[in-house]
Amino acid sequence: MPVPQIKFIRALWGAEAQFSTDINELFAEFHRLGYDGVESTLGDMHRICQNDKDLFRRALADNHLEF
């Protein structure tokens, strides 16, 4: 039987004002703070990535975060 795991997820909403508007810096900070993943609306995701679909996926992978 698998052991349950608690994962800490940070919402993208409001994070830009607190940390950075650069997605790479933002996700690096999430990782540094111990978050396991990011939660976001599609609108926020497109806005922060300036409609670059691969940028969001790369930033997640580079910072070992889940979506």
C-alpha cells in the first residue's frame, strides 16, 4: 500500500506582486521555499508566459515543480 504524501502547492495568483514577474525567477523562488507545485488559471498562465506555451512547461521542469 502506497504511503500518502502531502504536497505543497502555491497559487500563481498574487505571487507576481510578492516575488517577481519573471516566470523563471518566480518558479525558482517557489522551489527554494519548498513548494512542490504551482496552481494557476489558464489566463494567468498565458499572461505570465506572454503566450509562449513552452515557457511555462520549461520553467516547471527547470525548477522541479508540478502543475
